[in-house]
Amino acid sequence: MRRSSSWLPILAACLGATPLAAQDPARQTRETGPGRVTGTVINESGAPMAAASVALLAASDTAGTAPVAQTFTSEQGRFRLDGLPLGRYRLRVTYIGHAPLTTDEIVLTAAAPTADLGTLRLTPEAIALAPLEAAAERAPVVLQADRTVYDAKQTAAAAGNATDVLRTIPELEVDVNGNVTLRGGQAVAIHLNGRPAPLKGDALTNLLQQLPGNRVVRVEVIPNPSAKHDPEGTGGIVNIILDEDTDLGLSGSLSANVSSRMTRGVSGRLNYQRGRFTLFSGASVNFSDNEYDTYDLRQNLLVDPIMLIEQRGASDDDGLFSMFDLTAELRVGRQGTLWASAWGYGSGSDQRGVTTYRIGTDLDAAHEHYERETDGEYGFATRDVGIGFKQVFQPQRHELTVDLRQSLYANDAESRLLRHWVIAGGVPADRPSELTLEDRDSENTDTYLQAEYVRPLGAEGKLDVGVRISHRRQDDDALVRVFDSPDAAEPRETTRSGFRYDERFRSAYATVDRRFGKLGVQLGVRAELASTEFTVARTGERFENDYSSVFPSANVSYDLGSGRSIRFSYSKRIGRPWPFILNPDVPATDSLNRFVGNPHIRPNYTHSFGLDLSWIGSLGTLRFAPYYRHAVDQWDRIRYVDSLGVSTLTWANVAAIRTYGSTLTASLRPAGRVSGSVSLNAYVEDRDAGNLSSEFSRKALRWSASGNASMKLVEGLSAQANMNYMPPRDVIQGRMSGLLFSSLGVRQQVWGNRGYVNLYVNDPLGVTRFRLETRDSTHVQLSRSSFRMRQASLSVTWNFGRPPEQMSRRPVTEQPPQENIPIR
């Protein structure tokens, strides 16, 4: 009870009657009154226009420089301006790529204080527009009923890649490896343009690090997604919207980039539209060169005297990465759209490295000393193809969508490991070198078919139902051969292993959305039947798991007025173990370090509750968001060390993890030349691992802080700085060091606002390091890494042509009826 009461002062500050600053800038007025103006904005085809700028002007303000009130339209194109003084006005609506619309005079009187303008239709304007000008028309952050939307063109205008964009989002944490977590340290599901990313693990991390930052239009953070969304991802969803899914893309662009670490690349986009046909396409090629240093010192506590094992490693990784995407759309009838898309990503890298091992009770007089020289070639390729049809009967209210998609990704690896024995001083010993050759191939397919139907439910609601069937399969094959010497004709030992993992899912969902004045309610449920089968190739063992799940969800929002709002959300999510976590038959190429999967790992379920209290004033926005999560059967990585000092990593389910905490975010609206935000996240993690060992259970306080600032230096020149700090924290079996990320960026518009030059410096102080210590009754291990993240990147982009009109055809991320709350 004491812990809960500590939140009350902050809660009172958010909801109290005396705000820290003046009025809501989205509904800012010079004086208040009983007047109200409402309406709906649509485009030339009758579809609602979200985030259109709406400004109410005094009838005498012919220049339109002093709006009496302003706001942005909701996803349904609606707007509402309250608290208006009685008088004579005109309404002005603007949206990039469309001609501004100014209404006739509006008169609000005591007898008629409200005016419903009905439907306002905007028409396209045939002019070329630069992306930076487009960003100025939108709010940098918009709060919606179930998500927070960040305009990346403003919050991360100078970011070098998609990972850098995510580091500017106050609610997210991105670690040194590029892994993304949401408040409370929970892993998120990454979506691209409203669909789950076809990649996972390191492949997804590499993709985000190679995806140019200027491709990201906005980032949607959904802590507790509705039942409509795929339930995977215990920490919610981060939806990255790329530029080909907006109607702001130009008909073409060319970009080139280079960095101080010789990372370089080129990319381009080309869009074509004629009559009922539209084509979007893009491609990019990037080269990279990365260096890594690692150090591990392990103490084997099972022997007396204590045995020490030291590993020092240095490696170099040269890579080639390429991407392409192609989308074709054909308008069928008046409001139907048939579409097909293809997307691909490929990479190849050469990795070279040397790791030095010293083993003994005294490392200066080690009884065993050798070097492992590694030379490997690694390839990865993925492709994603889909077709679909969408029939619109009433935009956003009555629609039918059918979507068939298949993703395939494959990787192959060939590595050559040579162990040289040495004596003191690094002098080669008179002992033959040992050669290990490893070949690994893996292929994964993911196929799904889904249908969604939306229909009106009264005047202010809608019913959304859908079904989905999917099948995932991964085949893995590995061959390890060990030779007594590089010249040996036959291997001393040969190990072949592999697995097949099949997952089948059948699910159906229903959500109901309804608005009751200032109250918005969304309820949903998803039912799923799942079956999995893991087969070990070498032994033929099969591990089957059939299970059913129900995933309820709820989102309730209420507009308290005067710029204040409150949002409650709940969802149940699932985390499914990846195949490599399940594989019990992993061949070892390092006799001191082994990995063994656990085929008995169960999926984990998370119940997530969130409360979001937001206040918008003339200076900016204050958000207070307490949350609580209860995870059952969470899986964690466990290290065991035997009497020979051999480390074995595996995975195990822990009984439960309870997480409770809050984020506090303050955002400064773009006033004059400066804007930015600061965010603090603090939470308690209570881990119950009594089913494994009491030494794995712990309760710890964790926190993190981030800041982001943008400044317009002169006309056409802007600068941005970003910093994220995560202090040292306790983890299972040990403690992890703190992490500090920082970046600086400058962007200059050129060629008459048709392009820009971007300079981005990552880790300018060169302080990003990583250190991990694990310990139990068997061992103490210290690990540290240096990733050489410090680099300067320069990119140039040129845009040309006119903006094509994109048809409303793809399954968009679900949006409940709501009023957007823009943060200016």
C-alpha cells in the first residue's frame, strides 16, 4: 500500500485543476466560451483523412496567422473544437498534397452556439512537395486510444538507420545488440507496415540496422494491442511505417551514404501511377565493416585450487546487404483494390577473428595456452510475397479484406576454425594445429491466409471479425568435422545434426468499438488452437505440444477536457520459444563453451495492464503511465559450469515474473526553434524462479532515462541530439553493466527543398561498452565487449516528381473510433 500511495502526487498533478502551463495547443483559445465547431474531412474518393490540420480563424484574420483554435482530424477524419467564444469565424483545412480549403463565414451566437460543418472534401493539388515540408504539417506525437504515434520525420529527422530511429522513441529501450524492449523490459513484436516482420532474432536486428532512417515515416507504439493483432510479443507491438505506405511519397528518390568506418551504400525509389494502376518500388545496397573485441574470465569454483579460464577475442566482419520491395495496386470497381507485393532482403559477410585461451590456476603460468583462428562465410536471404483484395463499402466502417502471404528465409554458414597451441610469450608450440570445419544450412517458411470483415455498429461504433490459419516450418542441418591437422585427409570425428520444427495455428477474433461522447470503449477476444512438433534429425525424437489459448483485450479512453485525457488498456500476450532455444542437439565447436536447447520449453503468457494519463498544455505534454505485468512460464537463459570448467548455456521456464512501474514523459512542443522530450522509466521486477533454484529468484529496481532534442538553426538547417542511459542492473545469475547511447545529427535542405544532406554521429564520446558478470555456486564469469559503435555517417538524398495517390487497399493497423490528441 505504501508503494501505491507514492504515485498519488504525480497522478494529482496530471489530473489536477491547476496545470503547469496554459491551454491545450490542439484546442487552444484566447478566451473560452460555449461555442463548438465539428465536422469530417474526406479526400476526393470519399475516404476519411486522418491528421489533417484544422484551424479556426477569426473572420477578420484574412492572413490566417492567428488561429483562435486548432486541432488535427482523427483516423475517421473527424474534428471537434470546443470552448469557443461567440463570434464570426472561418475554418481552414490543410493537408500535404491537397489544396487548402477555407469555409464560408461561420457565426456562433447565444441562440446557436454550435456549428456542424458536415463533410469537407479536399482535392489533390498537382505540385511537388519535399518531405521536410510535409512533416511540418503533422504533430510530432499523437496519442490515440490504444497507441502512441511518433512522426519520425520530426522526432528522428537526422537518424542514420531504423535502429537509430527507435532509440529516439521515449517509450523504447534499445540495447547494444539492437534488441528492442518496451517499458518493463519486455520484448516487443516488430511490425513493418502493419504486419509482423518476416524475420526474427539477429536477422531482424541486422535488417533494422541496414534500413535507412529516411525510409521510416512514423513509429506506432502499442503497449497492449487489441485482440485483432497477432498475440505474439509479450511487450506489445512496435509498428514501423515505411514511406511506400503513405501518400506523401514522391515518384522517385535517390540516396547515397558513407561512414567513417567505411560503411557505404546507395538506395532509390520509383513510383508510377496511371489511371487505376499504381506501382511502388525500391532497392538498396549497403556495405559494412565492423570490429569487435571481447573478454571473458571464468572461475571454476568446483575444483581446489580455483581454475581460471581466460578468453580474449578480436574479430572483423565485412558485410554486403541488399533490399528490394515492389507493390502493384489495381483499382477494381469504385472502391475495390486488388494488390500484390514482394519484398526481399539478402546479406553476405566474411568474418575473421582470433581468440586466445589461457587455462590454469595462475594465468601467467597457464598449463594450457592456445589460439582459435576463425574464418567464416555467412549468407542470408529472405523473400516475402503476398496478394490480397480489399472492398470498401464505407471507409473505415464497412470493409472486407482477404490477405494471402508467404515468407521464406534461408541462411547458410561455412566456417573454418584452426586451433594453434602456443607457449609463454605467444611462441608456437611443437604440436600440430587442430582444424574444425562447420557447415550449417537453415530454411524457414511462414504461410498464412486471413480474412477480416468490418461493419458499422450503430452510429458511433463498429464490429470487426476475422479468421486466420497459418503454418510455420524450419529445417536445420549442421555438419561438424574435426581434423587432427590441417593436412589430414580424413576427419578424426564427424557430427551431423539438425531438426525440423512445425507450428500450425488456427485463430478467430472479434472486437467491438463504440464511442459514447468523450468516452471510447474497445473490447475484444481472440481464440487460438496451436500445435507444434519438434523432431531431432539424428535421433528421430519427437516433442509435440498441442495447446489452446484465449486472448482478451480492452481499451478505454476518456477525454477529461482542458487537454487532459486518461486511457486504460489490458491485453493477454504470448511468447513462443524460437527453434534454436528448443534444439537439444547442437554440435559444439568450442570445447569450453557449449549450448544445449531445451525441447520442453513452454510458451509464456503475459497479462499486461496499463494506465496512461496525459495532459497537453501550451508548453508541451506531460504523460504519466503506470503499468503492471504478470508473466507465467517466462523462459530465461541459464549457465551451468562443470568440474572441468566447461560452460553450458541452456534455457528454462521460470515460475512467474511480476513487473510494476511507471514512465514519466515530458515533451516540449515545437515553439520557435527548439523541441524535444525527456523520459524516465522505473519499475520493479519480482522474479520467482523457485521451480529451478532459489538463487535464481530475485527482486530488483530498474530504471532508465532518455532525452531527445531538435533545433532549427537557420532556415533549412536543423540539428538533433539523442541520449539514452540504462544504469547497471541485476539479471538472472548476475549483473549487467550500464549502457549509454548518444548521437548527434545535422540535416540541411538542398536543391530547393527537393533533397537534403544528413550528417549523423553515433556514440560521439566513444563510451558505449558492455559488461556482464554471472555467478552461482559453480562459477564466477566476467564478460565484456567493445562494439566500436562510434562513427560518423554522411548521406545525401534527392527527391523528384509528383506525389502519387495510394489506394486504400492493405490491411491497416486497427484504429478504434477516437479523437486524436496531437502533442505540439
